[in-house]
Amino acid sequence: MAEVKFSASSMRAPVIGDVIGSRQAADRRELHRRVEAALAGTGLAFTVGDEFQGSFATVGAAIDAALRVRLAVAPDIDIRFGIGWGAVTVLDAESGIQDGPGWWAARDAIEWTAAAQRQPGLALVRTAYRRQPDGTGPDPDAVNAALMCRDHLLGSLDDRSIRIMRGLLSEQAKKDIAKAEGISASAVSQRAGRDGLDLIVLASRHLRGIR
């Protein structure tokens, strides 16, 4: 788990991520290496097998970290996420072992995500959010409505649009993205409008601000 940098018990936004279909990967070592590289600097780290975890000060920061990891390895590697909000207790500061309602909420969220993917209408869902039972924290209905719509847009993108999406989220100029893609800046702008890339960027900015 990522390095612990908060008090023994506090309100946090835990994230649990899991690589989808990893057992069918032709080269599991390479898959692990690529995901590990994507996790670097995000506050997330592998725990057991193909699952990784971390916790954040806000739900918005957790959502942003999940998106950046997902895009870093897409479309070759698919990942699902569960995000929680609630009290987190550090059981062992040296090892970083944590527990509490925040983690239970994140586990509930990722289990819901896995189940939702088996439903035709929700097949593109990759992220869900839950909070501890006392109602503290951002409203799950509002957050999940935004996440489901964003996931559907992301899941509908082709390879080039995913690459352009990475550039836009990194605040690269469209002319620089166009140069890297070997296309015109106009073509990038047309894709950004047609595929909803500018909308995803704007929505992600709003989601990042959730406290």
C-alpha cells in the first residue's frame, strides 16, 4: 500500500483498483510492469495479485487518480475501480496496513462495479463510489451518475481518441497533440467535439473538485 501520511484515524477516500481479465493475459509480468509504471506517483500501489490500493484526502482526488491510471494503460489493459469515503484507521504505521468504514465502502463499490459490468446496459462502467453508512461525505447518487456517464464516453473511444484524451488531460496544446498524432490541429478539434473529449475534460475537472 502507498506510504501513509495521515493521522492514525481520519476521514479518507480509499481507492481499490483491479485489472480486468489479467489471468488471460499472454504475458502477466509485462502487464504487471505496465500497470506498476502507471501507478508511479499517483498514491496507488499494488497489494496482492493484480489489485492495487491507496487513499486520498478527497473523493475528487481519488476519482482523478483512478482516471489517470485507467487512461495510462488503455486500451490494452482494462481496470475497474471502487472509491470509498469514510473513517480510515492505520492499524500498523510501519507496514501501512489500514482498515475502517472508508475501506469497506471502497470494497463495496468495486464489487458493485464488477457485478454491473455483467449487465448489458452497464457493460462500460468501470468506476463506482460508496460512502460510510452515516451519510458523511459527497452524495453517492450524484457522483455515480457522473461517473457512469463518463465511463460510457470513455469506453466508446477508439485508440486515437484515447491518446488525444491523455494529452488533453495533461493540458497539452491541441497543436502539439496533432503533431504527435501526425494529423492537423483541426482534426484534433473535430475529434474532441465529436467524441466528447472536451466534455470529458470538463467533467473530470468538476469531479476533481469534489471534497
